[in-house]
Amino acid sequence: MTIADFLDRAELGFADSPGVIDEPDQPAPPVTASTYGRLGERVRAWQAGLDALGTREGDRVAVVSHNSARLLELLFAVPMSGRVCVPVNFRLKAEEIEYVVRQSGASVVLVDPEVREVTAGIETDHRFVLGEQTETELMRFDVEPRPWSNPDEDATATINYTSGTTARPKGVQLTHRNIWVNGLTLGLHTRAWERDVYLHTLPMFHCNGWGMPFVMAGLGVKQVVLRKVDGAEILRRVDEHGVTLMCGAPAVWSMVLDAAAGWEGEIPGRDRVRIVCAGAPPPSRLIQRVEEELGWEFIQIYGLTETSPLLTVNRARPQDADLPGEQRARRLSRAGLPALGVRLRVAESGEVLARSNVVFDGYWDKPEETANALDDGWFHTGDGGDVDDADGHLTISDRKKDVIITGGENVSSIEVEDTIFSHPSVAEVAVIGVPDDRWGETIKALIVRAEGATVSEAEIITYCKERMAGYKAPTSVEFRDMIPRTATGKIQKFKLREPYWAGRDRGVN
Amino acid sequence: MTIADFLDRAELGFADSPGVIDEPDQPAPPVTASTYGRLGERVRAWQAGLDALGTREGDRVAVVSHNSARLLELLFAVPMSGRVCVPVNFRLKAEEIEYVVRQSGASVVLVDPEVREVTAGIETDHRFVLGEQTETELMRFDVEPRPWSNPDEDATATINYTSGTTARPKGVQLTHRNIWVNGLTLGLHTRAWERDVYLHTLPMFHCNGWGMPFVMAGLGVKQVVLRKVDGAEILRRVDEHGVTLMCGAPAVWSMVLDAAAGWEGEIPGRDRVRIVCAGAPPPSRLIQRVEEELGWEFIQIYGLTETSPLLTVNRARPQDADLPGEQRARRLSRAGLPALGVRLRVAESGEVLARSNVVFDGYWDKPEETANALDDGWFHTGDGGDVDDADGHLTISDRKKDVIITGGENVSSIEVEDTIFSHPSVAEVAVIGVPDDRWGETIKALIVRAEGATVSEAEIITYCKERMAGYKAPTSVEFRDMIPRTATGKIQKFKLREPYWAGRDRGVN
């Protein structure tokens, strides 16, 4: 069970089929050859190059890059050559990237031209800019390829740094076996097959694009690289390439919905595309709009970097087909049923614990954090949730750190957000707890209004009180032009809370 | 990675959904409760019963049964309770069953009422007839269930005896991990999902029904038990239950085609059913007829009991959709592309070798045979084959033992059969080598004519000579009323050859 299984099958069965279609609009010269046969050749050239550099088995190779064919190639080449790939978020600041490179001990750093400057000061043995430099100075097309390294299935294949919504990022060690099992179950539960066309709407640095690059290759699926997430561009690519499958956070699908509103003609991919949504709990209105306005099937999954990531999957059941759209969407807004081989339980504290072949090996060089996270063999997700006795579906009630405690009551900020988001004048919303002398914390909603909408603070509060217990309604609303998110679409609540809590005892995490 | 993963997910997510629909027409009282919740309860009652008998972890429990809900339950209950299940071919003779029971060392034997007499003389600690006796004397519904045993993933889960087309049957030890990976890859490559309805057209004793009982449960798929293979009955069940997925040898689909010819009204399941075919190489005309006359998708897989069984899969590619039916069928008549994680190579001798997580652990109590079969880490299939350089698809040119050597030329009996079968007057055909003083061996065709057809020996020989090299054409033809097959649809060529070779040096295997 190693990553080689995926590429070897692609080369054997799909050598002449379209493989990876690189992004045309990027600062490096796009990779032009695109069959799976060619992918194999290029991966071998990377391996030979890393060999020639003198890097050894187990060495870490960091890649700081937007989505690109080269990043995808390296997700194969580095682990298949016996090394460890460290994909790094390209939006991080210089000192954050430096931290990841230093903490992982990477001896080679490969960077996209766009982050050339920001990574210029990094101290490492080797640094290359992806594109002309790696083609001429690193990759070796001229040597007789050696066989792939044959690492143990429990060897670390990649180290993926957590996105750091809370503390310093930690390096999540995923093994070949983690990635293999995640790929198989993700493929099974999304019914992937060789007639799919996959568009990389998800950053590949994020948990190796949820493992999709591997399983898509193993099934011989054409993969279209998308460098920048843009709603209209996604619609154009779906049309151009006959895309059938995409992954992304709710924010991605919001952008597509916005673009669809101004799209002329029929929405491409209607009744053909299925999207896989995770990274943050999607509001049920978003789900309904995706199904109704785009005609795309909405599949929710839930997981974390530490779980490769697939833990649960929620796909409409046959008996849901005739439900009214809203009810259907509400069912789909749950995290879902554990994937095959995943065990979940909810601790007394309400925290969701997981046990599975996809649970990571440990945090790189952090034995204490590892022991805490993997207490008694169960991985502690840090998220609060409930399992429905009737059908075993998990609902994430809150990222643990996002529970608001007001007057002794626990309020799920997600529940409040979901209610507010159902208001037609609301485009985006984040709900946070802010200090309150009487209640300890009180609830504040930060809202981006829909284009042209004029809804007021009082209207929002009344709207909430009509729909949920009074203590769950926000006591104040602020309207904003935008709500900042991480590259993977997560709202960084600690940043939103920061100004309100400045100088207080209670941390903002 | 244990069998419990499949049933646990079924119970968690599909407790109230249809699970296993037992065969109504059987000598034992059919199991009436059919949800996956009820399946879990019954499996626990089997476990408690086996505990109460005093059988221990690792003990073998043999089951000699036609397809039935009880047999399916035992495929879960025996391994999940830490024991080893030995499903036995119910068509074997008394002394053959006795051999399997004795060789496996089974301390418990469970038998279908129909084989009550034939198994009466078996010496074992415990023998029960499935049905009333097991419900009242063995299963324990009244005790507090204990958790499933937690065997290592490399522990033996089942021992499946090879069907004995050649020598004495050998016990193939399949581990939990073998079965787990086979289930996942089979589900992935057949695109199984919870909206499927599965009909058990394949005997479950045969390699645990290719692992389908497990993966269908894990996906919450309704499973309909079929006790006896009958073409018209299969069509009726497809209609009644909305079946979408079935497995079986080519002979099964021939029977369905025959029944379809006399079927009134539209063929049920058109454009909905997909069938998975293995056990013997299907003639391409059979494939074409399935696709054209039934409108069912034809998926070929290839494998052996020793490989759990999935090694390769062949499903029409998108670009094949517009090919003429005959060409399409010819492509589909190949064994296919290795499943994810399977490595194949063809030895110099022409034998196909396989390496994979689905390769068995060994033959029970036969270290020498195990060492021979698993020489240098590769499993020796005993089948001859070729891998197409263009697309990596394997073609089985012949079961090794079925090659005919005539005048120094190797002739694939399958190739000759395929040619003869394409003649419209031929319903069934088996090609064998018979002794010949001049050529060593010469080729004989045994043919069952299609209903009402009158084709002659000379016509068949001419037909072959027009289509293939002269030395490949049969030199004689015999017309028969039927050709005997094993329960799994395999032609037992050694039996067909026997009379011709009686008293000769060369063996008939």
C-alpha cells in the first residue's frame, strides 16, 4: 500500500490518455505534455534529480506552490523516491514559511515563481524556483530511471502543516497507508471512475488535495489544474473540459453561485457534476442553491488533515430524492456517515473521536502534542458533534474553539450562522463571542450583505429570535465588506475576535 | 481492516434499511427479518451460540449450504467472533465434503437441510442443520452480546477450498485484510453504492461470493438471496426487486439469455443492470448478446480464490461507446486492467504472476504447495496470459492445463471455443485435446447445438478453417445434449478428456 500503486496503474492502463492538464495562466512555463505516460516520465525525472542532489531516503522536500502540474508531480515523486513531501501553503508570510521549513528540517525547497521573493531568505541546502530552473537544473531526463523506492506502507509520505487557525502550525505525518486507504475510500464513496474529469478547485497543499491527485491517477481520470479559485473561471473550465467532479470549501461554491447569477446560457455540467464539500460546515441554503441553481450534486464530507482527511461522507439517499429541496438540503448539511473502516465516538465532553486506517502517525517532532491528540488510540478531533441514533450520521455542532458560552449556555456559532445565512439579504456571515460584563460573552454577527440588499441590524436580530431560542440570537450585528478567510476557505475566527478581546485575560483561541 | 468494518457500518447507517432478503423457496424456514439492524442481531446470536458451544478463537466452522441468508450471516459471524469460516461447495459428494471437513479440522459443521443425508456420516464435534435446529439449539438471542473479537488484520478469516478442477481441493486461507482490500477495490471498480440492489446469482461458498456480501453490507445495499440459478427466475427477481448488480460465470448469463428469448415484454433492468462476469473466459459473442439483447452492462473481472479474488477488471471505456458491438465485445472479452494495488507480470513460461494485498496467506496445512504457489513473493496463477503494451490489459490465453499441443504447436482451447461459439447454431462448446498417433494430440470440439439447429461436423470444421490457422481447427466434432459444469460454471475439462485418454501415459489433468 504505497503511493506508487496509483501512478503505476495510471502508466500501465492510461499511458496515452489525458493525465494532468496544467494551468495555462501562470508565471512558469506550463507543463505541456499531459498524458499519464508523460506524467510517469516527469516523475522519474524529478526522482533522478533529487537523487543527483544527494538527498536521501526520509529527507524532507518542501514545496511552496499554487496549484500546478509540477506540484502534483512532486506529490508523487517525493514520496515514491522514498523521501517526504512537505506541501506548504503559498499564502503564508515569509516567517511562517520559514518556520515550516525549519521545523520540518527540509533540505530542499521548491517554490512557485510568485513566492520567489517571499522565500528568498529561507536558509536551506537547496532552493529552486519551479519552472525553467527546475526543468534545466534539477530534473534529469537523461538518466536511466531507477525503480521507485519501496518504502514500508507505514513510512511517512507527506507532512502537511495544519492551517493554523489556532496556534503555530503542526506537521501532520501521513503514511503511505493513510493515503492509500483514504484514496480508495474517497474514490468509493464519491463513485469516482475513469469517465470522470476532475478539476482542482481545491489547493493541493491542503492535505494533498484531500488525496484526490492520487486516486484520480489510479483510475485514469483526466485532472485539470486550476491555479486561482474564481467562480466564473470554474464555470468556464467545467464547460471547456467536461468536468464532472470537484472539491472545495463552502466559500468556493458561494463564489460559483455568484458567478452563475451572471452567467449567460445554461449552467455547464447540470446533472453531470458532483461536488465534494468540506473544510467548514456548509449552510443548508448553500446546499439547496447548489442543487437548484447549478443542478450539481452536493456531497459533503468531513475530516481533518490528521485523518488524511476522509472521516464521514453525506450523499443524498435514494429515499431523499423526493423530499422538498429545503429538507433535502438540511439532511445534507450534516457531516455524514463514517466512511468504510472509520470508527467514531463522541466523548462525554461532546468531542468527536476517530479511529481508522486514515488516522495520522503523529505530529512531526512533537511527541507531547501527538500523545495528546492520539490519547488511548483515538484521535481527538477538537470538534464537537452528535451522532444521530436513527441513521448514524454525524453532525458537527461546533469546532470546539468556536463554541460561545453566554450566560452559562453553550451556543453553537454554526447554528447561529446557519440561521442568519438563510436570510436572503445575507451573502456571508461569521458569528463570534465578544466580551460582555453581564454574560461573560455575548453573541456578535459579522455580516456581508448580498449585493444591493439593505437589511438592518434590528431586522437580523428579530429574524433570529423568531427562529431560535432567544439566548442564541446575536445581541449586535456589524456589516462588513468582506470576511477574511484562509486559503482553504476557513474563517479565521481568532482574527475576527482579536480586536474585541484585546487586553483581556481570556485568550482569543 | 477486519470484516467487522463492513457489518458495523451497515448497522450504524442502515439499521432500518432492507438488508438481506432470504430465498423464499427453500427447505428451511426462510429468515424473515431483513434489515441490517436485524442482520447484526442475528450475527451476534450466532456468535453467542458458538461461544456457548465452547469453540475457541481460531477454530474452524464449516458451512455446507446453498445460498441462504444463514450462510451469509455466518460469513460475518464466524470470522467476527474470531473463528475461521470454511464455506463448502454443497454439490460435493459425501467423501469430498468429509475430506474438506477433516483437512480443515473443523469442529463445527453447519449444513443445509438438502445436504442433511449426504453429510450425516461426517465425524465432527458438532453438526447442526441450518434452520429450525440452529434457531433453537445453537443461536442465542437471550444473552447480552459481547463485543466482536478483534482479530489481527492478518489473521485468517475464511478457508475456501479450490473448486478442484484438477487435483484434491486445497484450503485457501484468506485474511481479514485480503477480504477488506478485495471488498474496497471491487466496490470501487464496479462503482457500487447504496442505491444498488444486489442479487446473489453467484454461490456464496465460492470465494465468499467474491467478497460481495461484505462490501454490499458496508455500503448498505439491499442483498437478495437466490438459491438456485435459473435464467427466468433471475429475470423475475431483477424485475421484482429492482436489481442493479449481479455476479456470475459465463454459463449464468447464457442461461439468462436463453430465458430472455422466451420472455414476454421488456427485459427487466435494461440500461440499469450491470453484471460482473468471471470464473471462465466469456466468449465475445456472449458479451455482445448481453449488451444488445438484455441491455445490461458487461463488466469482466479475472481472479482466483487465492486472490480474494479480484485481480483485473475490464469495463468499457468512454471511447469504446461508439464502437460496433462486435469490436466492443472483443475488447471486453479480455481479462482487463489490474485493480488498484495489484501488480501482474507474465513469466517467461507465459504464466501470469500476481502480487497484491489480495494474495492469500497460504494453503491450509500445505507448506510445500504454499511455497510453490508463492514462489519469490509472486503468486503463480497457473494461467497463461499476455499483457497488451498499449493499454496494460491482461488477456488470459489459457488456463495452463487447457493448452492443446498438436504437432508441436500450442493451441489455446479458449480461442478455438470462441470461434466455434460465434457460429449461430452453437449453444455451448468445449474444446479438448485427444490422443493422436501422428500429432500427439489433436483437437476435438464437443458441441451442444442451439435449439432447432442442425449444423454438421463438416460445417463446423470448415467454419473454423475460414477463421483461423488450419492447425487450430478441430479435426473432429461430437454433438452432445449437455456439457457438465461445476457449481461455479466451470467446465471440468479433465472429465471430458478422461474417456479419450483412458489407459494412456499422459495424465488427464
